[in-house]
Amino acid sequence: MLSEKQLVEHLDLFLRNQLSFQSYIELQISSSEDLKISEKIDQEQIRIDLAGISQIDSSIHFFEAETQIHVNHPTTYLQFCDYCYLLCPNEQFELLNGNTLEEQLVWAREVGIGIISISQKGEIRSRISAVQQPFDPDIREVILTHMNKRYKIPFSTIPLWKRSRAL
């Protein structure tokens, strides 16, 4: 079974090479004057296993890797991105008790978290599509600033759905 690190590495390559994303492994954002994380969640910082921004529409995606299907962990990040996902090994869909698996899948759909699984061979499968989350523009700016400090974003960061209004 793939480790969390291997899951992240596989998806990172896919995002960059196939989907034109700029990606960030282990993006960490601490509370600041611009963003009081503890006012949003019961933590002073967030650390997401893999973050990405789409070159096509500038949507921000967060991926939390787990070796088991635990959908509740990624909910921490819902208000810090446009789309949030759980990333897990493909084998979990065969190993997990049917009732428990169905409960996790139903809950993921209800809260809008996507689920992506990766096989030992590196095959990536979207199990549940993520739903776009309401995303505060001020929080978006802080996230983009952190991303841009780490690697300069070489394309527009205005979300596609707001570009016509910006003209």
C-alpha cells in the first residue's frame, strides 16, 4: 500500500504534468495579521499535504493524504480553498467494511469533499468529485501570497468565474 508521501508525489506529478497546475507539497500557513486561523478553526496554523492552483481557472485545490479513508480530517481545510480532497490508497476501497465505507462516502458527498485514490501502479481514480466551496476573497489573497512566496505564480490568479467582472 502506498504511503502518504508516495500518494502526494504521484498526485503532484499528475497535477503538474497533466492538468497544468502549479503545486505545493506541504504548504504551511500560520496565523498572521491578515488571517487569524484560530478564529476559523481550533489551530494556529494549517499544513496541507498538497496544494495546487489551476492555470486554467485559478481555482485553489487542497489535498489531504491519508492511508485510510478518514473523510473528517480534510474538512479542516474547506474554508481555505475552492476544492478540497481526501487522497488515499486504492486498496482502502477493498479493505474497508462495506457499511463504514458507504458512511464515509455519503458524508464526503454531503460536505463536498472529493475523494481520489491511487493504486500501487500509480493509477489515479476520482471516486467522488469535490464541490466548490464558498471562499472568502481575503482568505484567498493570503493563501495566494503564501503560494507566491514559495514559487512565483506565472499566470493570472483571478478566478475564471470573476475575470469578466474584472475587465
